[in-house]
Amino acid sequence: MGRLILMQFIAGLSYGMLVFILAIGLSLVLGVAKIINFAHGSLYMLGAYVTYTVVSRLGTTSEMYWAALLLAPVAIGLIGLVCEIFLFRPIYRLELLYQLLLTYALVFIFADAQKIVWGTENFMVSLPAVLSGSVTIWGQDFGVYNLALIGLGPVFYFILWLILNKTKMGNLVLAAAVDREMLSALGVDTARLYSLVFVIGSALAGLAGVLGAGLGSVSPGMDIAVILPCFIVVVIGGMGSLEGTLLGAFLLGQVLSFGLLILPRLALAFSFILMAVVLILRPWGLFGKPER
């Protein structure tokens, strides 16, 4: 029984850290630019397909996965930059409905683009030898890749915390999340700041796509499969909160993992129950702040 609990805990933790890396990009964009970006999952999907292309079509060995870790976030970050400049920037001050329509339309556009370029087949990404083995813990074998994902979560949390709290640009990002009008009145180029946040958020989605490609198959519809858990994590943790996103991802991963063990058909419902409980107790999220 103890081994089974440990196995579910590790599985939930690895999935939670993957969702954290994806959700923190969405949380930054939502907290700073106030854009509800449904297309964030599409950027994740494109990152996974770029990974497949780099590993399987541009390379001859699975070691090309390391190149994909660099190339995919850069490529998806550039896509995010183009979208921010030409699509999102004109609607920042418009009603929320315009944002929803635009991001929802982008979901279909990216999905059709994916089918045109890569088709509708499912693909697998070969992992480097160092990530393909397993480690025995308390008599139970666990994949090295899953354990690596668990380690990456805190690493990225620490890196982002340093950037946001110990650099001038990070302080400006935090200030924009609180009062962007005041920041603009002080002479800060908020348009450039928004572009930077979009690039970082998109690059994190691309990075999560690389990691997700190694965890399972690369297939159409994987964008829809991740965007809902991503929003649940952001809502639970609180908009723009780094700590809240990490905690929310951990809780969601455990709820889904043990939910699949106890009642598989209701596993997804447990995540909604978790979100509902948090919203009842703290409508602004676990680490969020109430809007004035």
C-alpha cells in the first residue's frame, strides 16, 4: 500500500511541475497584461511539435532533444511576440469580450496550422539515454524523466523568483501587475514591458511543450487537454502569484493522481471541487490579492 501511495504521489508531483511551468507563463500574462489567453495551450502544443521536428526530422539521434530545449522556447517566444504586437496590443483597453474572441480564434488558427504542417498522426519523441532509464526508490521503479520534471519545478521557481524580485525589469513587471496606469505615468514604456512578458510567457509554454513531448505522445488536441488544468492552477494560486502557482500545481497534480486511483471517472471533477473550495474560502486565490 505504501508503494502504491508513493507511486501516485510521484506521478502527481511530476505532472504538477509540468503544469506549473506552463501555468506560470499564463499567470504572468494574466497578471500584467490582463489578457485571458486561451491560446496559451496552443503555444504548448506547438512547442511539442517543434520538439518532434527537431529530434526526429532535423536530427539523427535522440540527443537532439537538448537542442529542442533551446530552440522550441525561442521559436514559440517569437510567435508570442508577433501575436502581442499585431493582435493583442490593439485590444488592451477594449472590453473583455474582444480578448476572449481573439484568443479563442487563435486556438482554431493554431490547430489548423498544426494539422497543415504535421498532419493528424500521433508522434513519439525519443529521449536522450540519460533521461530514459529508471531509479529504484523503496523497491519501486520510477522513470528518470519524471524525477527530472520534479526537480525542474523548484529550479524554475527559484530562477523566476530571482528575476522578479532581484532585477529592475522584474520589479517593473511586479509593479505593472499592481498598477500599470501609474507605471505608465512614471514614464515606463509599458508597451515594451508587455511585449517582454508575452515573450517570457510564450517561451515558458514552449518549454513546457518540450517537456510534455517527452512525457507522452505529441498529438492534435493536446492544447485543449492542458489549458483547463492550467487555468485551474492560476485560479487556485491567485493571478500573477509565483508561489500560488507552484502550490496550485502541486495540489492539482495530487488531486488528479489520487483521484484516478480512487474514482477514475470523477478524477477531473475533483480538480473542479478543489477550485470551488478555494474560491469559496479565498475568491482571489491562495496567494492572490483582492482587487480594489
